[in-house]
Amino acid sequence: MALPPLRLWRFLLACWTLPPGLAEDSVTLMRGRDRCEGLVTVQRNGQLGMVCGDHWGLDEAAVVCRQLGCGRGLFVPKYVLQPTQRQLSLLQAARCQGAEASLWNCSLGPWGPVQGCTCECISAVHCSGGTQAKLALSGGGSPCAGTPEIRTENVSAIRFGLHAKEASITCRSLGCGLALQASRRLLVRGPGDQDPKIVNCQGTESSIFNCLFNLNFWERSMLETDTQVVCSGHIEARLAGGEHPCAGRLEVKRGLTWGTICDADLDQAMAHVVCRELRCGSAVSTPASAHFGPGSGAVWAEAFHCVGNESLLFHCRRGPGHQCEHSQDAGLRCSGEKFRLVNGSNSCEGRVELQVQGAWAPLCAAHWDLEDATVLCRQLNCGSAMATPGGGHFGDGDAPIWTDMFHCVGTEPYLWNCPVSTLGAPACAPGNVATLVCSGLSHALRLRDGQSHCDGRVEVSLDGVWGRVLDEAWNLHGALVVCRQLGCGGAQRAYDAPAPRRGAVGVGLSRAHCLGTESLLTQCNVSRSLLVPAGASRDVGVVCSGSHRVRLAAGPGRCAGRVEVLHVGVWGTVCDDGWDLQDAHVVCEQLGCGRALSALGAARFGAGSGRIWLDELGCSGNESALWQCPSGGWGQHDCGHKEDAGVFCSGFTDLRLQDSSRPCAGRLEVFYNGTWGGICRTLSPASLEVLCGQLGCGHHGQLEAGAVSRKGPAVLWVSSIKCRNKLETSLWQCPSDPWDQHSCSSREEAWVVCAGKVVPATEDPGETLNCSTTQTCPEDGDVRVRGGEDRCSGRVELWHAGSWGTVCDDSWDLADADVVCRQLGCGQAVGAPVGAAFGPGSGPVWLDEVACRGREASLRSCPAEPWGQADCEHKEDAGVRCSRLESSEASCEEPMYDVIRELPPAALYEEIGEAKARRRAWGSREHGSLSPRTAGVRWAPAAWPPALRSPQGARPRPRRESSAAPSPGPRYSRRRWRTLPARLAAGGAGAQPLQRVDLLPGFAQPDGVGSEGGGT
């Protein structure tokens, strides 16, 4: 390309003041990187100026390059002038045969106004003697897919979008075959309804460098949007259906179509290349025979013959492969080296580092705790977590520190199974890096299938192999040894634990009789045994005194809900007597959810069940855990569950698109610190893909250029969102600048258009579709509901292996239903009906024992039994009820309010009481004898009640005498939960204003990118 486009306009504004003394006729290439490229500038007949681009081509370029001694002409880009340059004079009608010695031997017209130049553009030339510019596709998984960009030496890459003709030229020039997908069309028209194309080709050019560049559309086109081109030569790999992102069924994308490969075609060399491409370490095993479940769609009959050192599957040689069915789909398990411990005395201690985009960097210790450490030790097969020394203990490293905050319970198998909050995180203090010391495998213990890292079924590592521990007379003496060895305090309970569910399980110890004074379990009177069938003997389990947890239940997210505490292995609630912001603040801090905005009583999130563990709490606000606060003691209370305490934390977040008549489009807003605010438009293409998927609006998004808010939010919360890889499923996991109420100006707020809701085909369950004729099959894992009142309620059905099937209701709860509702684009779940509440389905039962955390992007991402291995019948089909209906489907009985700030409190509470009575009647009909935790209402984050706090002026109630009649308190129904964000935007009780945070500069304006080059 003759000239980096970002430097062109500054040149046009200044080029008319050229060096004096050019009395003779001359030709110069100006403002390029060297004298052999640039805009064609002519001194002729005493006048200096540019050359009109009409008819300017490679013949004219050949003459100019020859005249300048710059070799042959390579490219002839042209540039449309700005409207403000139309008063200039251009040299008109320059035409050459290509063999002339100089431009003066060609046919040249007179100097004339811009209006006499049909294209209103100027000519540029790039000669072979100049600096080479290269066109590439970046970020698409192979050299034949991605965002078009021009790369030149010492100049930042220039990215832009291409339409169909331009994409075809690009694919052809790169040797990538046909263009299957061009950049999505920009959404704002230019002057006179022109297509705002920055590059405009005829379709016959050999390179887009020979096309017309219109920089009048540069600002509209240079937004970082989903502008990927996909060519037919594109090859990309992924793993699906595994227990973690680095294991699963091997699927290969050819062009735009995903398919599987036969297990006979997957050798070790190819497996290593795929693991390297996915940045998942090295290949560990290649399970055959559809070990991770059968795929759907195509089975590629082409094999990849890799050497083993290729960086991408794309680079492997290809040839004929085997013919097979999906029952022979290949599987692959990689080592999954996304985390490591470095600078310790062994591989099981050191500084925690995270691999992102192929580079290792340390993790910030701001929210690193023992629960996170326990999960990472388990993931690295390093035993149990012993300590997390202070920052700097294992050195700081040289790379920038990642600010990802993991919120593990301690029972997760992998760190990436834990909730992560990265968006808006403050910069990490220098040297404050996470560290970890694991026990190693020698005589190590771990607890499985528990509710915290300090309770569960005991397993022991002997000779590097994990095995079960059995005992016929297990008691507290043995439990005390286990708890002490794990650093979990004393023993509260010893119990017979259920054996692992499926298959033969290795037994490490068949007897463990302890005195209670031993420091290791293997020092007790123990006996080893060989493999035995699961359930043949009793496994041992423990609950240690360190088995305490706090969670927020029945709310819209992890950072708002009813306060529940785990004690002695049992969940219970907290009474609202004396409950205030100091108590609530301890809970929010403990969960990594910021500060408390509201301390709520009177079971505002619904009544819990079971034990009430704590009452009359008197926290100062500085405690690190709720159970460290003064209270009446465990289980000492005079309350009922209608007085369960709740909390709303500043860290509760939500997303929405506002002010658009189109679905899945509008101004992007985030709810944070109790306030809706905008987001700056500096979102990367990967971030737009994650955002749209999170909103249930497809997997492609684009920033809408030129949109202006009629009445935008007063707060613009965050800028520079840059999702990093394909493992991120929500915007909360993506790095950005820190939260700041003034992250950018209102002119820079993001308006987004997503591809739209994915509506799967509507065939009957069990019917296998013919996807090769008139209709397109759904994607594997697509979800739909049937038998309900509308498209947002009904029996859950999944598309897999070419047919629709159902989900078993074993362990089905609101977290699972939340994922389904989000995938449907229906908001959040308000019910998780079981027992075929919407009628029994037909066909296969695809999933059983689903265990979502609620934040997954799709149901297929949740832990579950292998596909098709359910032990259920259709009378156990799971269902959902979701909160969000389209306006045309909304029930008049359950209005959905956007703003009710003007409603007086009296009207609010009257309406709440009426709606709660309806909810009770509805709940008793639908859920029968299910507990409130299983069958309770889940509130939609876009449907919160105003204030969500005690009425103005209310004070914490004093402790009642046991004879006092309980106070009923105000009642809330799910219909009123729509408006909390609106009310808190006006200022919620206890809201903490954010301090101003100095931000790094955002994206530079177009005229600030690139550098000035010298001319000749």
C-alpha cells in the first residue's frame, strides 16, 4: 500500500506548502516511508499538485517507477478526497502505455478542479524498490480467517472491514480459495445513503492495494467490530464435551462448517498440534469410539498428516482419510497447562502464573485465598493446599500481573470451573502476586463430593495414585487426623460417605484405625487393598471445623440474595434481628462482591428452609468472615424463616441493551455499584462475540457507528474491554480498565447490534433432520422449550447427535434453569419445575445430573453425566420458567416495569402483598413438596424491587422476647423485582461512592495513530 491511511489526511492538509525551488517539471512520491512510494505529486507548467485518479493504473505506475529509478510498479491505490479539499486543482487525464521513459512522454491533460475528476480521488504508487506492505487476516484461527489488516515495518497494523467483492480479492490474493464470509455490513449509512466502505474494488483487481480507499468513512469503519473474513481454506480445531476446556471430542472447522474426524485418523503428532493450537499443553491421550459423546453434522473424510511441530492444524499436510460414523468420533485430552507454579523448590510450590494467548504472567493476590489454592493444587495433581505465602515470596516475575479474581468454593476440579470476575478490576499493586505451597502427592489426602474444601469423602495418594479410604468403624479419631493433616481444624463429624457412582474405583486403604494423635493418616493402623467394585465397602467422610461457607441464595446473581451459612455440613440462614450494613458488608467482602449497598430483612429474597444458624450479629465491618462476628451462638435464635436476612452488594452486575426498537440491539449498559451506566465503545471483536453470546443474541456482534443517545446514562462505567480467548463465556471474565464513573465521554458510549437470538428448528424430539437439503440443523447443544405457555417456559430439550432430547430432573435446580433461560434469550429463571411438569417428552434423555453454576454460556458447558447416559425416564423431564418475555407475549397479570420510581411506597407494598399471594398459590401447584431452595423463585436482575432495603427511616429491630408476636414485615413478589437498578440509580441506602480512578488512555483517535514518515 502506498501510504498508511491514518497519515494521509494530515498530509493533505499540509501538502500544499511544499518545498520551494521546484522550478522545473518533476515527479515525486510524497509522504511515503521512502522515496519509492507515496502520493504522486507533479510540478508542471509552474503549478504543483496531485494527479486525478481517473484511469490511473499499473501502466502509469510503471512509468513513474522507471522515471524515479524505483524498479517496477506494484500497486496503485487511490484515495477519495475529503469534501474540504474539493477546491484544489488536480492534473487531469494522465494516460500512459507503460513503456514511456517518463511521465512527460505520456498523454497529460490540463490542471483542473476536483469536480472535473470523476472519482474525486488522487493517485498513489508503490514501487518494487520501496518498503513492502503486506495484507493478512488476523485473529481468526488460521491465516485464512480473521480481521483484515495491513502490516508494514515500524507502523502499527491497520485494521478495517471488507465487503463481498473486496473479501473475494483478499482470499484469492492470500491463496485461501473463495470468500465464504465477508465483514458484516456497517450499520450507519454515509452521506447520500452511500455504503460506508473504506475499500472499494471492482472485483477484478489482483490485490486490494489496487482499489479505491475512502477515508471519509474511516472513523465509522475503524471501530473494533466483528469484521472477520472467512475463506474456504480456513481450518480450525476445538474440543467439545469434555470435563474441562482442554479435553473433549475433536471437532474441525473447514471454512464455516464444523465436523468431527474418525478416531483412526488422529495420531499422536496431530494430537500434539491440536493441543498446541488450543494452547492446552501437550497431548495426554486420544480416547476413541466417541468417548466424549457422538458429535453431529459432518464427519470429515480428510486426514491431517502432521509432523508434530506445526503451530496450527492449518499447516499440516492433508490427504484421504477413513470413512466412519459418529460412533467412531475422535477424542483428545491435553495436559491443560493453563496454570503453573514457578520459582519454587519443586513443581508443587511457587508463584501462580496464568497462560493467556501463549504467554505466561503472574496472577494478582488481591482475592487469592485457600479455597482457590485448594482447587489449583488438585488441578496440578499436587495434593492439598498447605499455605499461600505473602506476595514476593517466590519473586514477582517480569510480565504484567493479571487481575483475574477467582471465587472458588474449594470443591471444583479445575480453577476454570470457578466463577471469575475480571471486568473493572483495579490494577494490582506491584509485587502482590499469588503464591501457593501444595503438599505434594506423598501420603497426600483430598476430600471429594463435599460442600467445601474441608468436608467430603476421603481419598489418599499412595505411590502417586489416588484411591478411596474404607473403614468399617470410622470415627472422630480418624476424622481428627484427616482434618489436621489438611489444615482444616478439628473434626466435627465422621460419617459413612456414599461411594463414587459409576464403575470400579481404586481402593487405597481398606482399613484406617486411628488414635487421633497421628500427624498423617498413613501412620494409623491401615491396610491396603486391590480394586473393588464401587459400593462393596463403606467409604469414610469427614466434616472439619474449617468447613464454613457463606453464599447468597435465591437472588439474581452471586452478589445479591438471601444469606446462607454452611456449618457442620448443613446449610442454614441468618435472622434479621440487628441485621445492618456492617453485617452485610462482611458478607460482601467475604464473597469478593465489594461493599454492601443494602442490608435486607423480612425474607426479601424469599424464605429459606432448615436451620437458622445465626442471630443478633454485631459485626464491626472489619471481620474476614461472618462467623467471626459477635452473635448469640450457632443455632441460638428466636426467629422464623420469614425473617431471613439478605444483602445486595455493589459487585452485583448485569448487562442490557437499551433504547432500540430492534431485538438484540441498542446502547450497551452495565449495572454496577447499584447504578446502570454505559460502556465505552472500546470493545475488542472477541469481547463483542462474548457479549452477544452472554445476552443470548447469537455469537456475532458489531458496534453501531454514529449512534447518539437521546438521553444517555450519567455514568459510563468501564472502557477498553478486551476478552482474551475462547474460554471466556461472559464479559465479567474479560480484562478492562478499572471501574470509573467517567471512563469516557457520552460521544464514546457503545451501541451494539448482535446477530440476533438463535431460534433452533422446531422438529419433534427424536427426529433426525436431513441437514443437507432444504433446512439447516441446529448447532450441537442448542436448546428449546416445549409444552409451556410461551417460548420462555416449558420442557427443556437439547439438540445433540442429530436429534432433540430431554434433560433428567436429577439435581435440576435454578442455577441450571438460569443457563437455559439465558441461552434462550429469556432473562433469568424464576422456576425450575421437575417431574415432567410440562408433559413427558420423547426420544433420548440426553443429560443427567446437570450441575451448572449459573454463569455458563450454554447448558452443554455445565458439568453432567456423559451424553446419553441417563438413568431416567421421561416422567422425570426437567423444565424452566424464565423471567423475560417479549413485549407481545407479556402477561397482563405479571407486568414488567422498567421504571416505577414514581410509585408511592404505600402502593408498592399493597401490590407486593397481592402478588405474593399469587406466587404462593402458583408455587404450591407447580412444586408440590419441593423445598424452597429447590423450587423457590429466582428473581430476574432486570426486575428488581425499588430500594431493596428497609423503608426509609427504619432501624434494626431490637431482639424480641420469646413471647412477642412475630412481625410479618413487608412482602415482595417476583413481579416487583424489575426495578431495583432504576431505584438504586437514584441513590440506595448505604451506597458507597466510588473514588475517581486515573485510567490509562483509551484507544487513540484515528488521527493519532501511526507516525509521520519522511518524504522526498
